[in-house]
Amino acid sequence: MHRFLNQLKQVFRRLSHAPLFTAITLITLAAGVGGNTVVFSVLESVLLKPLPYPRAAELIGVWHTAPGINITDLNMAPSNYFIYREQNQTFQDIGAYETTRVNLTGLAEAERLDALNVTDGTLPLLGIPPLLGRTFTHQDDSPGSPDTVILTYGFWRKKFAGSPSAIGQTIILDGTPRQIIGVLPPRFQFLDETDLAVILPFKRDRNTTHLGNFSYEALARLKPAVTIKQANADIARMLPLVTRTFPAPPGFSAKLFDDARIGPNLRPLKNDVVGDVGSMLWVVMGSIGLVLLIACANVANLLLVRVEGRRQELAVRSALGAGPYRIAAELFLESVILGLLGSAVGLGLAYAAPLHLCHRHSRQYFLRLHSGLQIRWRPSKHWHSRRRPRQQPKPRAASRSQRPGRRPSCPRSGPPGLLRPHDSHLPRSQPCQSRLLRSRLDANLWHQSSGQSG
């Protein structure tokens, strides 16, 4: 042990006598190790960790395809939701949801809130019980029942100071009084939505539902031992039941939906949350891995040059009786010390870099830590609130495309709301062109249907 400590002292003494070599080596190693650590931390949190829900592998996103009108990702329609929930054989339950915005009045100043419309089975599917009160029941989601609302934890703390007496009180949303029946826990996050304030029930009337209106999103939980392939087959079985059970919208025929050739396109729910960022992260991980290899090669060259410069010293030590194994062990120990110090510096940079970037660039983008690192590619809401005075809320509710951070809406032609594709899989420079193209396809189907009905 004493011999090892002496060798360690000699290594640190030699490194201190070559400060330029030591600094360049440590910086090179720190850059390679730190970059790989940062990228792998993001990749592990986004791609490798499951969603923060119990048995997250059972959760799937319910989507459709419509090859007849060149749509690969078609959302959920109310008619499909009712049939799937009533007659499926592969789901424990299924829920539909839609993000929206509502006006809050009656509590100090009027305020614009991010809200979520859900069916009664949506929140229980995620497996997280409320902190206070209860979630929606089938009666809450039925037309004609009393209007209710569930608060998120942040909104409850902000408006009611965390008081349990908030349960049973009434707030006014879009001019409608709603009774508070529950508060969600602080760890709850609905997929990638981070700014939700209130949760509302859908209250869709089955008796007045028509075919079409693919403008909602849906999730389901598979039964044990059921695969996505089996669930796709189950959806394909129920699709004809939808067209036979519900009437076409006024002015349209059911042939319009037959020509669209709607089919199932189920996928793991995590794919809906992550989107296409996974491919980009793997490419970045591969690139930064090459950077680490280059850094190691550079350090190896530096060590070879250093050994070449120490040939006289090593020859003298060999002449004084030092064996080749002892000289090799000391050189190996020096390399290990440099590697450990460089890795330590790199890990420190990897820990500090995300916090520094989050603080410095919050005007453009922000990173949110919630059950792992999630990347939200949209302007920071808090920066806008600092830069601009608060505006009075408008009485008209904004659509999904008008929400902050979402892509701007595009003009549409043809029958509105009949087929509403999901364009999140397209590049951000192309969604408007895609929507216009699909709108023309919808318009052609609309005119064909009108000609047939005429």
C-alpha cells in the first residue's frame, strides 16, 4: 500500500510539472465524456424509460389509416369511440380526449386556462388516483348531468391555496358553473401536456352522433397477454359495425367512408408522446459516440508523444534497476489517473450544462424535468408573461391550432370536421401544404357524395 501511494504521488508530481499536457488531456476527455453523458441522459429519459404510469406497456394510442384519401394517421371519431368501448374484446377500457382552452371568471381577474376534455374512462386508464375527491363517473360524462370539473395540482394550489375545502365549490368556466369534484396529485402529467389547469367531461350524446368528425385523440389499455396485432384485428372487425350503426352526416352518404377505406393503426402510447424525436436522438447519440472515439484517439496520441519525450528519463530509470513491468505499471497508472480526472470533469459538466442552458435560453426553449427529462420544443410561456403585459381574455374559445406553441392553422376547404388528419409526423415546414392537399381530397369526396345524393 505504501508503495502504491508513493507511485501515486509521483504521478501527480509529474502531471503538475506538465500543466499544458495535463490541461489539454483533461479538456479533451471531459468534452467527450460530458457530451456522451448529456445525450445519453436525454435518450434514456425520453426513449428507454417507460411512461410514468402503472403498467405503461399496456397503454396504446388508438389511431386509424385512410389509404383511400392518403391519410396515414387519422384521429378518433365519436362514433368509433362508442362502438370500440361497447364491443371490443381486447381492451380493458378506452378513452377519448381533446385539449382546449376555457375562460375562468368569478375568481378575481378573468383568466384563460388550458383545459382537457376527457371521457369518463380516460383518467382511470392511466392508473393514478386523485389526491382529493374523485374522478369522473359515467353519470358525470352523460348529457344532462350536473356540470363538474377536476383541478390539476398546480391550479388548485394557485387558486385555492391547497385547501381541501375546494372540493364541492363552484367555478365558472366559459360562463357555465361547474362543481369541483377532485384534485389530481402533483406527480400527475397527462402525456406531454404540462400546462393543464382543469379537466372537463366530454358529455357526448350517443343518440345524436353521426359518422365522421375525426378530431379527437384516444388511448386504451390492452388486456393482459393481448398484443397490438390482436387489437388491430379487433378494431378491423368493429369498423364495419360503426358504419352500420351510426348515420352519415346530413348531406353525405356512408359510401364516402367506405371509399376512404379506414383501417386500424394502433401503436404504443409512448410513440405518441415521443413522436419522431427518437430517430433524431439515436443519430445524435451515434455522432457524439464518434466524438468520444476521436477524443480517446487524440489522448492516446498525446500520451505517445509524452512517452517519446520521456525516453531519456525511462532509460535512466531502467539503468538504475527499474524493471519493464514496473515502468509499464507506472505509465498505466498515469493513464488511469488522467482518465478518472477527465471523466469526473466531464460528469460535472454534464450535470451543470442542462441547468445553464435552461436558464440562459429560456427565451426560446425550456427543458422540463418530470419523471425523466422531457423536451418541449416550444417557446417558454413564462418568458412571454415577463415580456408582455397580461391581456384580457377573449370571449371566444380558441381552437387547438391557436394554442400557444402549436402550429398555426391552415385554411381548409371542403366539409369541415369530416376528416381531420393528424400532421405531427410531418416536417414543420409541410403541415399547411399537407392539410390543403387533404382538404382538396375531402372536397372532392364531398362533391362526389353530393352528386350521388342529388
